[in-house]
Amino acid sequence: MKYVTCPLGQTLVAQLTGYAPGNQKALDDSKLLREHCEQRPNYARGVKQLPMMTG
């Protein structure tokens, strides 16, 4: 479980499934999901709404 919830694990899950990551560090790191979001505006739109979903 530790690997799946770490930034790298969340990056792989998000890229392979399309699910939103549960780890903000994965989104902040340019080597992980930040570039993925920049290349996919529709995916990034959902990710930007995470704070509304999580409070």
C-alpha cells in the first residue's frame, strides 16, 4: 500500500487508469504528473477540481 500511495505510485495509477491522484506531491513534481496534466487539458481540468471534492 505504501508504494501505491507514494507520488510515483499515484503517477502510475493516474496515467494507466485515468483516476485522479490522491497525492498532491505527484501533481507538483514536473517529472511526475505535472507534465502529464499539461499535455492533457481535459485531465488537468478534473485534477484542478480535487480541492472542491476533498474539502
